Amino acid sequence: MSTSPNENILTWSLENYATAISIGSSLAICSLVFYIYTRAGSLLFLRDLMWRFFGGTTAFENSDFEKMRKDLRELEYFRFEFNIPARTLEHAKHAQNWISQNSISVRDIAWVKPYIDWGNFENIKFKEKIFAPWLAPSKVTAISAFLLLGLTAAILSSKDYLMVHLKNEPDAPSFYLSEDNVKFQIFADEYLTTTDCSSPERLNKITPSGLTPENLDTICSILIDSQYINHVHRGLKEQKYFLFTISLWSLVIIFYATMSLGKQFDARTLSRKLSSQASPLPQLPLAP
């Protein structure tokens, strides 16, 4: 099979980024396992499954060892179920007492967990950073930035133009290929067609910024190549996949940033509620 000259002249502008995105997407499954590990604090249940799969016994004959095994599994289940990072069963009991004494919902505690200081289970309290004045604006800025990025990627994916640049001209700007013309600015109405390439007079009138006449001649040779349309179709598929992945990851980041912002406000509200409950009632003046 012959190789198109385009393969040696053009480089898809987003090729390296697309490779990085593909690698990132393949790590999503590993992220899921990592999430389970960080929430539960261990992966004992996976070890149990492997042990039983290979015929290992399901319980210790020694009662003390069996109690240790059950305590470890009980602690892992407690951490995963309630999302409370207790390191011992005693910590778990302290957390249960704190929740009961303050009449807090376990669901609320799991929701605002990142904003609770779990360093001392005998004196659980909220972190001071939930009151930092810069925290909420920074998250709103991040949400706005990724929203703009996702919308831009979605708009570009609707365009049937492949973004490329000249491989041997790293300083030359990128341009955009479609089935029958070339654009030098994606939202402009100026086109370069095969008709323009066949007329020196018309070609001389086209003066895109950053491209020399020699660059235009190179682009014209690409445009009239017999494999041009196949090259564009193949590149467009890769580009649309890349832009779709960018939009998807932007939505994921926006979702988690929005949740984090909600957790911050809920943690602040819950902290103030507990502070008001702990404050002593004002003493009434004695009657004369």
C-alpha cells in the first residue's frame, strides 16, 4: 500500500495530546480500585476472594486469630459503609458516640468528610480551612474555566475541519482541512480551494498571517493529492474522539468541583450548628 505524501508533510496538531488523553482514560479502572482503597483503607475483601478462590480456609481455628480477622473485616466494612476513616474499632466507637451525641446524620458526616479533622477521634472537629475566604471563589473559577473548555471542545467537534500544521515548519500557524477546502481561521469565511491553487493570481491574493508563499504551495500540493479526502476523514475521526474526551473530562471535573463547593458550604453550616449547640445558654438576670 502506497503512503500518501500528506503523511510526511502534515502533523495533526492535537496528536500528542490525544495520546495522553487515551492513556488517562485507560487509567479510569485503576482509579476505581484506588477509590475503594482510599475509602475502605484496605482491600482485604479482594485478598479474601483470592484466598478462597485458591482453596484457602475461610476461618482461623484459633479463636483469638479469628477475632482479629473479624475485627479487621469489620473495620474495613465500617470505613467503606460510613466513609469515616477510623483506624481502630475504638475510633469507630468514638465516631459513633460523637454522631449520636450531636444528633448528626451519618449521611451528612460522610458528605462533608474532607472538611472534618479526623486526627483525634476523642475530639472530632471541623477543619478551619472551610472558612478560608479564597476557597469558594477559586472553585467557582475552576468550574467556569472547565465549563468554557468543555463548550469550546463541543463547538469545535461540530466543525468538519481537521486542525493540522506543517511538520517541518514548527513556527507556522495551524490551519484547518475539510473535504474540499482549507481554512486558515476556523471561524473565518476565507477559503483556499483547488481552483485558487490553479490560479497564481488568485493564490497571490491569499495572504494568511504567518504562512509564506512556499507554505501555500505546500498546502496546495496537499489539497490536490489523491489521498487527501481519506487523510481528512481519518484525522477527523481521531480529532472528534479527542474533543469528545475533553468535553467528557471537563464535565467530570465540573461535577466534582460543584460537589466540593456544596460540601464546603454544608460543612460550614454543620460546623456553625454544632458550635451553637455547644454554646452555653445566656444567664437571665436575677429578679430584685
